[in-house]
Amino acid sequence: MPLDAGHDWWRSAVIYQVYPRSFADANGDGVGDLPGITSRLPYLADLGVDAIWISPFYPSAHEDGGYDITDFTGVDPIFGSLADVDALIAAAKKIGLRVLLDLVPNHTSRHHPWFVASRASRSAARRNWYIWADPAKDGGPPNNWRAVTGGSAWTFDASTGQYYLHSFFAAQPDLNWRNPNVREAMAGVMRFWLDRGIDGFRVDMIDYLLKDEALRDEPLDENGWYDQPLAKYQLNQRGVVDIMRSLRRVVDGYAGARILLGEVESRLPIDVLVRYYGTAGQLDVLHLPFNFWLLFLPWQSAALERFITDYDGAVPEGAAPNWVLGNHDVPRPATRLGAAQARAAMVLLLTLRGAPVVYYGDELGMPNVPIPPERIQDPWSAALPGGGRDPARTPMRWTRGPNAGFCPEHAMPWLPVGDELEAINVEDQRHDPGSMLALTKALLALRRACPALRGGNLRCLQGPPGAVVFSRVHDDERFLVAINTTAAPVEVPLPAGTSGIVRISSAMDRTGTCTTLPLRAHEACVLEWIPRS
Ligand code: GLC
């Protein structure tokens, strides 16, 4: 029986992140939409991913790329309608793709009717749906907490004389999860979408859901600073696990395996991260807490190998690891690591144990696209020079034609599609057996065909300096993966008495049997591993 049949589909699923503004524009207004996504589902099924996660398409004030929601159970007209969501879900089901939606429980838009009601007066019935506090003695913010987006996490509301808390932009007030009405309302939101047949949620910033009730100051270091992922009072309070358990019960109440993929601070220590699975005998929290470390670790064999070993070993028995190489918040791998390195990194992502997430366009090696100042959209650009997060959110490149086939020629895409379209687009790469798209497809096909690559054990082996080498084994199926993280060639001797057959090279130009594997600069290979005879 395959390792990931039925109920356990998510354990080794490849989840593809769609940023709806940038995937495909069906109505020709320069902004991607739901019918656009639906029209491209066959491409994703053919690519070989198992599920898609769609970033928010809900009504929004668009003060944080749709993560500032004004109605959790609606569809923003720029993306389509509820009927379009239903059509998308039905079309995905028909071709065997699962659908995850984005749930943003930590905050709403400041224009959400809940917040409008909450800020109306100190005695408003909804006052306690958000986190309000009196000014400090000097009239300043109630404590020293920082927003992730910079500056104080508090904004003063002159009409009621109190501050409200926002872990992100002031446009995104934090909901008060200590209030049972908030919990019930969010469970209702989940049911609304689960009833429409989705397979689960990617849950935004779960670790911020509870804050220290006494709102104590974060202890500061000698530079007057504190490290956000390690904050003591602002996030990762013990009770968050129980809140996640309650969300888990909502999805578990539905037939089939509906899942929760939860976003946490990106540099969380491994021991904090794995708490969000539950414990070995009781995996009742999140199915998959995100592991973002590949986004930040240096592309160096020693650092990668140490992390892979530590994290894979810390994931509780019976749970599945998660891996991410790119998303809408960080620079693209092709730019962050380099084009050849991004190919090797795709080999790593799709051969590690667990459930990886592939960000749209990374299968083509799309680079960050420079954004001229007058076209910047991301409000974070003030804090992150170079267009904030926009360069990694640019339209998907379908063709080398006008607007990269994302929208009609007469339309103005919401962000520039970039130059050098010739090589980096679906149509051209589809016909090029050496392309990154061909590589990604080959990796996904091999993964599907081979239980060892989907769910087999992982063990890091001693490789030469500069190379990460690990084995994946299930029953008598064995693979070796070797990745050269350097610009110099390295020779990877296979364990004594064993040989390998190259099944995939990141360069897509070699096959053959070997007992020692020469890797070129930035090359990665997947070998079928033949033990001693
Ligand atoms: C998550 C999202 C990010 C958003 C933030 C606030 O980190 O990935 O895009 O800005 O949450 O909702």
C-alpha cells in the first residue's frame, strides 16, 4: 500500500502556493483572479503537485496584500465571486488536486465591521473582541512591544482614549482570542469554507494568537532590543497550542482528512516549532507547522546538514516534516541563492522527508523582478528597501509574449512581469528537456512513483566538504541524494561496496551508473542506491 494513501495524503503532499493576484488574469484587468486560477489547474495537475494553497482572496482594504480582511466569508470582487470559488473547488476535485485556503485568525482589517464596532466606544459590545489598553503613565504605548512590520505594536485611538494592539501594520488590529466569542466566530468562518468542500487551511501567524495577559514589557538586551521570534510575552504563549487544538477539532469534525498548515515566526527554535504538532502519542495540534528555515540558512553544506538532522529528528514520531523554499514574503530562491543553486535547492526541497511547499513560479526559476518606485504596492517597502515584498510577487510567466501571457496585451499587470522573458516562462520551458520546469516535473514524478522518496526514512551521510548527502529508504527501495553547495566540483564516494544509478541531475543532462559521483558546480543528483550484492 502506498505510504500516503487516503487519510494521510498530507504527510508527503507537495503543496503549491498560488498568490491569486499574480497567477492568471481571466477578466483582463491586470490582476489575477479565481477564474484565472481555475483555468490553469490542468497545468498544476500536469506538473504533479498534490494540493494548492491560495493566499487570501477575501474582501480586503488592500493595506497588506489581502492579509487585512474586511469579510472572512466573502470574495473580493477583484478576484471574482463565491460561485467562482465553488467552480474552482469542483474543477480541482475533478482532476485530483486538493485545495487549501488561507485563514487569517490573528487580525482583521481596521475596516472590518467588528473593529469598527469595537472602536465605537469603550462600552461597545464588541470592545473586547480586540486588545485595548490604557496609555502608559507618560501617555505613551502600554508597553514596549514592537510590530513585526516595525515601530510600536500599539496605535492610539483618540476618540476612546485607548491604544489597540496590532502585531503587524496599524491597519491590522489583533483580535482578542481570550474572548470565546472570537473563537466561535472564527470556527464559524472555518465551517463556512469547509462546507464548500475545501481540504483545509493554511493558518496565518498562529503563534501571535495569545499575548501575555498582563501585557508585560519584553526584556531588552544591552542594545535595548529583543529578538521577535524569541519574544517572551508577545507570542508563543503556552495557550496557543490549545487554541490550535480547538481549530483542529473543527477540521476533524469533517469527513476525509482536512488539514491545518500553520504559519509561525520564521526563525523559531526547533523545540518551540515542534510543539505545534502535539506529542508523539497525541498529534492533535497542527498537521503541519511551517518550517521556514531553508529561507534563512546559508546555502552551505554544514549548516544545511546540521539543520536537516536536528529538525528531522525533532519532529515527533508519526508526524511529517515541512519544508519551504520560497513564499510571498521573501526573495525568490533564484535571486537569493542563484539560478543554478535554485535548481539544486529544488532537488533538496522535493527529496527531503515530509510535505514541501512550492511557491508559484519557483518551478520556472523566476527571479525577483525589480519594481520601479512608482509601481510599488507593498506597504512594507518603507521598511524593506527595493520594493518590499513585491519583487517576489510578480505575475506568473506563462509565455514569452506580451505581459508574459498573464493578462491580455492591452491590460496593465498590477506589478511588472520583468525582462528576459525568453527562457523563464512555462511555454518555452515545457519544450526544453533541460529546463527547471522539466527538472521540477521529473522530481515530482519520481516522488510520486517511489515510496522511499515520499515517506522513507532520512539519514544524512558523511559527504566531502561542500556536499550534503542523505539517504531515503523504505523497505528495499533506496535513494541517495547528493548536493554540491559550492562553485567547485566535488567527488562524492558512495558508501563502500555500493553503487548508484543517476535518476535525476539538477542539470538534467546525465544518467548512468557510478560508485563515486562527481558533482559539478552547484549540481545535485538523485541516485537509486544499490546496496552490496
Ligand atoms: C503573514 C503573511 C504576510 C502578512 C502577515 C500579516 O506573515 O505571510 O504576507 O503580511 O502574515 O498578516
